[in-house]
Amino acid sequence: MLEGYAGFVLPLLRPGMRVLDVGCGRGAITLSLGTATHPIHVLGMDADPASVAFARKAADRAHVSTVDFVVAEPYRIPLPPSTVDVVYSHALLEQLADPLLALAEFARVLRSGGLLALSTSDWSRAKLRPRTANVDAALRGLYLLQRRAGGDPFAGRHVAGWAERAGFRDVRTRARHHPGVGYGELAEQVETNLAAAIGVQHDLQLASAARSAWMWVRDGKGEFSQCWTELLATR
């Protein structure tokens, strides 16, 4: 479950805290933050209006009144300076063209002594078994797509340095593997993404990667767990 990705920060939440969840998506993690202690107030923020609408409905259905949601970009957080006790973000920095600018915004809204908690993927340490030549070729195509979109598939390697450059102190990290989607489901997702891309970009490298992904889907079952760099730092 998505809620498990926040396990490293949940024990650090205290009554009365104001928490910001940047890139909250459909709000599953936001709800776990909002029910970690009482009283607490959590603001989930995402750039996708459809995801925010879904999150609001999920909070209503779960009768969780400690969370709110807003549509906003991570580079322009609609909060005054020094108004948040904790900034949490999962699976966001690896998608951003300018993670340092986002981290500067996180620092702006955090109070002095506030907590930064990040969970950032690192595909270089992902575990896949079996890891065949087709799997590696398909993943190289996936990495290429992510870079062309402005992201970094190996962002977990760099997130500690980014946080330090953004002015955070007491930066601590650890690597943790989560199973996430299944091996076969990952293969299908990679094949779908590559097939969609070659329909637009007409790229020989992507076309080769898409063929490898097609073979991966048909190769059978396996195991997959993604590596996440969990970071805690102080403003």
C-alpha cells in the first residue's frame, strides 16, 4: 500500500503540527499523514486537478477532516514563508527538471527547525529477478523517456546533495526497497509507455527498447522491488 512509503516519517509527527505533502497524487499517503496523530493538519498539493479532485472525494469517504487539498506546482507553493512544520514528498523529485528550485520552495515554507522528509526513487538499485538482457534494454528506454521529460531515473543517488545545496542541515538518508507493482505489471507499464512514445517520437532506440519490453512481458513471472532513498533533514 502507498501508505507504507511514509513509514519513516509517521513516528516523527506530533500533535499540532502543520504538514505539507507535495505531489500528493490521489491522496493515499496524505490520508495516512492526517491520521497519524491528533490534532494535526495536513495539506496535500498536486499539479494535476483530477488527482486532487479524487483525493478530496477519498478524504470525504474516509471521514478524515484533518486534510485539505490544493492544486499547485511544486515550484510555486501557495503558502507564506515559515508556516509549515513538516514538508513530505514521495516520488516527486525524480520527475522534476529543477529539483533544486523545488527544494528552495520547500525551505521557504518550512519554519526554522522544521523537518524535510523525502522518498525518492533510484532505478540503479532496483531489484528485478530475473534480470534478462530484454529487461535491461527495456529499462534503458524507460530511463531515456524520463530524462527527455526532464526527470532523473537515478535521483535517489543525488537527493542528499541537492538537499544540502538547498540549505538543509543534518541530512540523513537510507535506502529501502518496497515491492510496489508486480514484475509483470511493471513490464506491461514499460511496454505501454514505450509503445506510446514511439508513436510520437519515431526513435530507433525507443523502438528497440519497445521490442525488448514486448519480449519481457512474454518471458514470464519474476520479482521486482524499487529502491527508495528516504531522506530526513532540518531547515
